[in-house]
Amino acid sequence: MRLGAKAFAQLQNGNYFIGSVKAVNAAALILTVTDGEVTLLRDEVQKVATLDSEEYAQLQQATTGFL
């Protein structure tokens, strides 16, 4: 993942963050978000996709709907 890229990070618990990639290492992913930054441990993260990726587009379609 390229530093500075806009990314979507989905956690194991279903929550997600959208931000810019600040740093990536073997233990964690750090995203810059609107109110600062968040450090996500690798074992907490289920999926990471850049916002311009096909994978992110598919996630958007899967989470859009109505009752």
C-alpha cells in the first residue's frame, strides 16, 4: 500500500476507517483521519483497500441498500 493513498480499512468487528495511509509495518497500519490519526493493529484488520480499487467499489455495492 502506497503511503499517502486514500484507504478503507475494515476491522474484524465490522467497524471501518477511511483515511490516508501514514505508515505501514509488520505490526500496524496508521491512517490519518479527519480528527487526527488512528493506529490499527494488523490482527484487528480484516481488509484494506485503496479507495480507487475494484475491491473498494465492490464493498461499496455490498454495503449500500435499503429496508
